[in-house]
Amino acid sequence: MAVKFLSDEWLSEVESRLNASEAFASAAKGQAARLQQQVAGAPGGDIGYGFVLDGGKVALTKGEIENPEATISQDYATAVAMSKQEISGQQAFMQGKLKVSGNLMKIMQLQGAFTAMPQALEGFEVEY
């Protein structure tokens, strides 16, 4: 059964799959980060969620998190394209479709963990 993109159920399933993935845990080992995601123009309004990584485990929470190290902003179409792996985060950033404020170096340090995400989410049915 497909889960609606960016819904509470989507956040919960993404978190669960990432935390169950040995490849993600290995790539994220020793990393810690507090990132705020902002998606503009989503059906039903703008959506924000936090991505907190600590000790190889991730927690995703809807809304704003305290003291994010960086904020990543994109429109809904870009978020969908990235989720479908039609465009990478790096491509979106270079094309100006994804904006970063705060500690860009922190995001660069997480590239290994970000690269492991698609494998961890393989087979996850999402409704856009």
C-alpha cells in the first residue's frame, strides 16, 4: 500500500527503513547532524520536517526542530523528483532548485549517508 509523500506515515516509514538498513548505519556511523527540511508548495501547504542523525540512527519529525545546523529548502516538484531519484540533491543544488542555509559543510560530510538512502528505501511505495 502506497504512503502519501511527506505525510506522518511517510516520515515514520522512512525513519524505520533507514534505521533498519545496515548500509545506512554503516555510512552514517560516527556522524551527527540536525537538519531542517522545508518543502514549499506541497498539496495542503508548505511542509517542514527535521532530520536528526546521531550514532548511525535517524529521527524524522514533522515541523521545526530546535537548533538546526542547516536548513534545506526546495519546492514540492524538486522534493518529488529527488524522492523518485530523477535528480540528485547535488544536481538540484547546482541548478538552484535546492537552497541551503547554515552549515553547508555539515551536509557535504553526510554525502555517504545520503547516498545510502535509496537502497534503504527500495521497494517503498509512495503516493505523490
